[in-house]
Amino acid sequence: MATKNVCSECIKHSGGCCVSVRFNVHVREVQPFLEAQKNGKISDKQKLVQDKSDKAQYLYDSGDERCVFLNDFNSCSIYDKRPLICRMYPILWKKDNHFVDLICPLVHLVPLREIATWPDKNKESLVFMDELEFDGRSRQYINLKTLNSMNDALIILKDPDVGF
């Protein structure tokens, strides 16, 4: 399945995860954002600021607007250089806890067991990102550990030898 097509359709329909974004960008990934800011592509309603307590982190906030890199064709103009948070979405993290955004259509199209492997596949990058700034109240998130526990419980319930 081409996840890029799913994302493009979602963005076309509602703006998806590329509208009203607020996320951390590591100094290793910030160059396209700094260039966009320098070239006046980041509007007055958006902001890119360096974290005062952690100089390796920047906060990008698009306000109510589309991400600065979402082009007219509903695709990312820096797709190959997009930040880790965009590559990992619908997974977000705070320290060692990983959360899945249940609103994202990928959650309903890509097996959750596969999505749950994404943190391990990106473990090295997650280490330098440490903790993300994201608002867990604005969407419906579930902790991957909780999700795995629920899945294990459902497997037991489906087992004919258990007697349910």
C-alpha cells in the first residue's frame, strides 16, 4: 500500500496532520525550516523558535494554517528531508512512551503490529529527539504498550481453548 497516497487523500479531504501542526524539529533537521523562514515563506501566523532550554530543538507551529511545506498538490515539498515526527506519524512519543493517533487513516489501513515496529526501526533517530512537544489533548491517542496489552487480551479471548 502506498502510504503517501493515503496521506495525500486525507490532506485533500481535511488537511490531515499537515494543518495546525505544532512539533519539535531537531537541529539536524531544521535547515529547510530555517531557509523557509529566511525566504519569508513562514507566515506571520506561524512560528519557528529555538527552544531556550535545549538549543538542539526548535518548535515549529503553523497556527491554523497548513504546514509551510505542504504544496498545492497536497504533498510535502521536502518529503525526502521531512522531520522525524512526519516520518513516524501517526506515532508520537514522550521519553520511552509511544502513542498512536487514532484519528489518522493509516491506523485503520496499516496493521497496528506494523506501525508498532516503527519506533524500533527509527530507534537511533528517536534517541537524539528525546521527547517531543505535542498536545495529547487535541486528538485521540493510545499508548502502544496499552494497545499491545489489549491486543494480547483479544487474542486470548479468541482462543477456543480458553472457553469464552
